[in-house]
Amino acid sequence: MLPDFFADATRLSWSAFGSTSPNPPVGAVIEDTSGNVVGRGATEPAGGRHAEIVALAEAGERARGGRAIVTLEPCNHFGRTGPCSHALITAGIARVDYLFADPFEPASGGADALRAAGIEVHGPYLPHPDQLDSWTPVQAVEAWLRGVKNKRPYVILKMAATLDGRVAAADRTSQWITGDVARQHAHTRRAQVDAIVVGTGTVLSDDPKLTARNATGDTLPPAIQPLRVVVGETPIPETATLWAQPGETVVMPTRDVREVLRHLHDREVVTVLVEGGPTLAAAFLDAGMVDEINFYGAPALLGAGVNAVHGHGMGLGDTIAHIQRFTPREVHRLGNDIGWILTAKPSHTT
């Protein structure tokens, strides 16, 4: 069970989620000597201040002798900004509690530096995300942590299906299986990732915009739009709707999902949302490259139609012995639909 005092820092980290790549979305809280919150901070966009620096700036001299509560071990290197461990030491912080250890070798060692300076350090309170138990609430920094370990982007596979696992009817119509609330939740997710990946089949059959939109359906500004990536060898017509949308669209004429992830990793993409279709979903699953599944289930039956996964994913076969299980982390009621967040067991590198 996570201590209650991490709640504020966790909320702050989620407020930064989707805007900090290639840096991790971190939340930080500074308490004074009486335990009163005197500073709050979240990671700013790349090149900006880290969460600890933002929180210390708000706290000022009130931080001296106090405590820092951070969702990730304070960094210990000079990158685009200075080391947070040194800033905490200089501010006179007496105690630091951190949620996850930093596995990024150039930046790790912050806890040791703090201890060497005489600061009381507690953490990590949670293990690496690969070892988290069922129903442990998802933390904003998990995607970054897995990405560092696997040396590739964190892959989220989105599925919206009926009770019998259909993502489209037999005539391939699919609008809409889920309701407005679930679809808005999916759009919120789009705004939080660095890239959306779809197959050429999805573009040709659905002609999607692949944009992130707000609750009223308005397209968000270009700076917030994720990179659109179309994977496959079938040409995309110049009249496709996605070409006219704000943001960048990249076409990768390949079926090798590892190649796709290597390209995105080189572009400092941290999070990828795979939206379809079933063949592309199977390719990512078969390669062991899915870290998280966002499953939107509708209380409906089709009886026939397109399966959510077309092909054998992750070694799935014709016997129950080959079943692939995921770790349930969260479940949400979304109008009449249900949204599951599930994470994979330790995944593969590219």
C-alpha cells in the first residue's frame, strides 16, 4: 500500500504526463519543518525545470530543514538542466522520500548523493513497474521507466470491442461500438502520448483523422498533437483525411514493428499508442512489444465480424496452454462501457 503522503506528488506527475518527453513526468512536493506543504512542482517540457526545482522555487527558504516527496529518485547529472540532488542539498532539505528508483545510468545515484550529504532518504517505495502487483494504480512515470529499461518506446495497445471480441461488423463497419464517454477517454489518451501508430488497412477502410480532441470535439493545438505513424506497404492516397490534420504524419512502408520502434526511439518518442487494426495489433503482440492494453468493452454482441486481434499474437495458439495473461491495474466505468488498463509481464527490447 502506497503511503498517503505520495497522493499530491502523484497527482502533479499526472498533470505533466504527455508533455515532458524525453524526460519523465515527475511530481514533487516540499514540506516545511512542521509538515506543511510549501512547494509543489511538476516536470516542465524538455529543456525546462525538473519537478524538484519548480517545487523548491515556490518553497524558497521555507524548504530548509523540511522534506521533499518525489515520484522519481532525484537525478544526479548535468543534462539540459542541473542535478536535482544538488539543488535539494543546497536548499537544506533534511529528508527525501521517493517512489521509484531512477534506472537511467547517466542520471542515477541521486539517493546516494543525498545520503552522502547527510540527508535522510527513504525509497524506493515501489519496485520497477515490471514487478508491480495487480490493481496497483498506474503511475505517470511507469512508461518512461519501462522505456529506459527496454531501450524502446512504451507501447500502449488500444482496443474497443464488443462482449464477443469484435472490433467491427462483418461488413467492417465499426462506428460506433463504444459510447461517447469511452471515446472521449480515448481522445484524452491520444493527447498524452508522443505517437499514434496505425496500419495502412485502418487508414484505407476508416479514413481516420488520428487527432487528439477535447471534450467538445474540437481539435487540440498542433503542439499537443501526437506524431501520426502509418505502418504498412500499401500506398496511402493523397486524399486521405489525415494529411490535412495539424501535426506531422509519417508513413513507414514496412511490416517490421521493431524497425518502427527503433525509428521512433531515435526520435526520442517515449510513448506510443497503437490504435489498429487487428493485424497490426497481432504484429506488436507477436513481437512481445506491448507494454499496456487499454481495452474499452461495450455491452453489446455482434456474433460475427472482425476479431480484435487477427492472427497469432504473443504465441497464442489453439490450446489453452498458450493463453497470454496480463496484469489488471485499473478498471473504470465509462458511461455504459468499461475501460480496462492492463500491463504486460516483463517485455522485450527492440
